[in-house]
Amino acid sequence: MEHLAPEVPAGLAVLAVGGYGRQELFPYSDVDVCLLVDNDKIAEEKRSNISSFLQALWDANLRVSQSVRTAPECCELHDTNIELNVSLIDQRFLAGDTDLYARLEPKLRKFYENQRVSLARHLCRLARSRHAQYQNTVFHLEPQIKEGPGGLRDVHLLEWFHKLEISGLHDISWRDVEEPRLFLSQVRCFLHYRSRRDNNNLSFEAQDELAEQKYSRLESADAWMREFFRHVRAIEGAASRAMDAIESKHNVLLAGFREWRSRLSNGEFTVSKDRVLLKSSQTLDTDPAAVLRLYHFVARHGIALSLDCERRIMEAYPKLREHFAQAGAIWPQVREILLQPHAAMALRAMQESGVLRLLFPEWEGIEHMVTRDFYHRYTVDEHTIVTIENLQKLARTSEPGHRRFSTLLTEIEDLSILRAALLLHDVGKGARTGNHSVESVRMARETLERLGAPEKAREMILFLIDQHLALSAAMTGRDLDDPATARMLAEKVGTIEGLRYLTLLTYADVSAVNTTALSPWRLEQLWRVYLRTHHELTRELQTDRIQLPGEEGGERESFLKGLPVRYLRTHSEPEIRMHLDLEARRRETEVALDIRKTEGGYALTVLAKDRLHLVA
């Protein structure tokens, strides 16, 4: 204080705010102080003293972040500088005029009582904006442990809600994340000492070094990162639930909308406060299969599970494991989830509860898996779910460059096939051996057979997984104007239907690598690949016909002669035999029909003698 006002100490006080106020300084953190003055005149008179004081702090190698405020300025809401109000939540007296501080305290307390709702909403807005900068996910390969979702700033957010005494958060407390907070605090100290600066980015090199530390007790960086993600997920989940509760309670329009959504309740599930609850606490114990109906409800309506519902799933987990181990052919239920408009939301909820790895044991190998790839931004499991999210966004896009792919999305036969291929396209990375595409095909084949997926769906899904890198490789490594490129791709793709599926899979896969991966140039290249291959396939329909030597041959050869070569690639032997039977009937009746029920509806096959205006 002698640097501030050696002659007249009255009218000046030093407050610790922010992290310093919380007594939570890290090795190279800023030292946040607020210089409280009785009035602007004193601030002007003591300008040189204040400068000397700050200079002394800088000379002591402290990084100072300071503000000079009067008591009225501390007790007004700063919409354009809400950080000031937030920093003062953690204020504490350090030195100076105790009477001045004593006058401030009750005013500040009354201000926070009157403005708690407004401040809480501001805090939610800032946190949502901060999370959006990190794509609203904790699963980054090199995470930001302070500002990223699930970082230390989210712990502070819960503390601020607690200090503001926000009602309705009884089930959510910053104390619930004390263990994750301690874990992240140790990591942050390590990063600061390692870099000798305020560095909060967990790089690959730092991950390796932390994994070797004796306190981790874990064998590898991969295992250590899975432990890291477990902690940050706990923090992010608590912060998100708290913000949801505050936003729903204090937003009249949103509350009305959520009240309307409560009408979606049915005999098994209740919607309350925009969350799904089980109507009976015994549902999962007596009927474990209901868990898939629950996630189908989430996928259809886009409503998240309640905290109570998540807890009941975890309590029933042993019975769920036993059920899915002997469930048999449940592809129809899985397919229905994949077809819904909010499938990615349901899959993310299934992952967080562990149900996804009960359905797909192969998923466990890529869960929270970090790949040392400077091109990718997310863990393997997060990348996979983001591909499906991007596909959902594509259906609603209005961006000119993307609309053509959106149109393509409406032309595919079965959306569940495309989403299933995306869900399984990288599971082979968990094997960590050889070509991950080959491993993914092997694992996916076992999964699809276990789930009872129909043969036609299995073939297309496995084809997409096997070739999921083909178009992206051509985009960047082949001359698209070379006819040989189009012929090569047409040979790999085989059919126009396969081309549509593979183009959309490539779109979703590349766009989920990082936020800038699908640049305008790559977007145009992908469309060019699609057009070149489509042209080659349609040209083949006109020129490449089945030619059999000689005029003689059996009934099968006679039927096949003259058909496009692609006919043999797109129809199985049972289908060809069915067509032969229809042809025999057609010769007698001129027109033969076959109608069969399929998973998605009915398939009608018509054979008729060719004539002018036949399909008019």
C-alpha cells in the first residue's frame, strides 16, 4: 500500500478478484486485482501512486490484470463487460481502506441478490459461446483444459451459480466435480511448469509426459487420455445440466415450448421440463428391451434424457448387458433409431451411458481413442458421431455449394444403411493393426450378422466401409479429367446407387475431420468426382452390354444377353432366378408382376414385352 498512497491511505483499497480472489492461482496465471477508489477524484489524484504500485508488481515478474473502479461502478450491471461483474463474484479484501470496503460489501451483496437471474443468464450465454468455439465437444485430440467444454472454466461456472444462490440446482453442485477439478488442476500446473507460461493446451507431447508421471498409474498415453475424458465429461455434463435448468426456468417462450413438448409423453415415457423420464422405475428391470424404445423416442423427438433416467440406465446396466448378449436379431430396432431425424443425439446418449458398446462391442476399441494425426481434430468415436450429425445438418442446409449434396440425400433408398456405414466405418482403428478399412469390414460383418441385418443391407454397408476412402483419395491424388480415373472409380463403385451412398459418406467423413476440412475447393472436387463417375456409369448402361458367344445357349443365357453389364453386379442369384421365372410367365401373359414386402416397404418387379410408349 505504500506505493499507492503513502501520505493518505484513506479512500483506496485493493481487492483480489477472479482466480486470485478464489485463491486459485496457477504458476503462470494472471494476478487479477481491482483497485477500489472512493471517487473519481481520488483515482485521478493517485494516478502516479497506482502506476508505481502496478510497476512494482510487474517488476516482481507477476502478470497483473487490473481495473480501477468506484463502488457504484462495481454495483451496476455491465452488459458489454459482464466479465467485470463475474470477476467480482470472487472478490476478497487485500489491503487499504477497510471502511471503504465495508461500505462496498452490503451494496455488492444486494446487487447480486437483485441481479442473480440476469447474471446467471449472461453466464449461460458466455459459456454457450465458449463451448461453440470448441464445437461443443470435449473430445478433441489436443484439448484446451481451461476454456474448452468440461474444462476448469466450467467448474468456475458451477461455483458462480452456487454463490449467486440460483434456485432449482439442488441436484447439481460444483462439489460433485471436486475429483475432476483436482485432476485438471494438477494437469494445468504441469502444463504451466512445462511451458514456463500460461499454457493450457494439452499437446500430444504433454500427454506422453503426463502418462509417464507416477501419479497417473496408467500404462500409456491412450489410457491416460481416456481417464482425462472421463473427468471432463463429468464436468461438462454437470455444467450443461445446470445451464439447461437456468435457461428453461427463466425463459417464458422456451418454457411454453417445453410445456407443449410434454404432450409427446406416451405409455412408457414422460416428457417433463424438456427431459425424458421413465414412467415406471422398474421398466428396465422387467423389460430391458425398452432401452432401445427409449433411445428411439430420443432419436425421433430430439429430447434429451433426464438425470434420473440416466441413473436408472446405469443401475440396470448388468441386466442390459445380459439382455444384449443374447438378444439375437435386433436389426429392425437399431434400424428404426438410425432412420430418425435426431439419430446422432440418441447415439451420443447411448455412448455416454455405455449402451452403444453393448450393441456394438467393437465400439469399445475406439471409445475416447486418440489418433496421432495432426489433420484430425477429434477422437475416433467423436469423429464418427460428428459424421452423422453433419449428415443431419446437410438435410437442412441452404448453402449453395452444399444444396446439391442435400438433393442427393433425398435420392438414396435407405438412410439407415448410410448411417450404419458411418457408425462402423472406423471401428477397425481399435484393432491398431494393418489397414483399418479391412479391419472395419471384418468387424462390421460380424456385427451385422449378429444383429440380423438383411443380406442386401449388409452388402451395401460393407461395400461402403471397404471403399470409404476411395473418393477422397481420387479427389486429392488423381487427375479428374483423365478418363482412366472415371473408369477406375466406376469399376469400384459398380452402380449409381452405390455412387450416391459413397459420395454422401465421403461428404460426411471429410467434413467431420475438422471444421475447415471440407473447404470450398474440396467440396467442388467431390462434386466433380461424383459427376465424372456418374457419367461413366450411365455411359456404361448404353454401351456395355452382356455379350455371349454364339447364338445358342440356355434359358439363362438367352435372358441375360443384351442386358447392361451392371445387371450382374446389382442382382443376386436368387433375384436373377426370380426374374427368369417371371420371364417364363411373361411369355404366356405378356405382363408378369411380382410384389414382395421388404424392410422399408414393398418391392414391385414388372416384366413386359418392349413396345412403343410402354411406360407412357
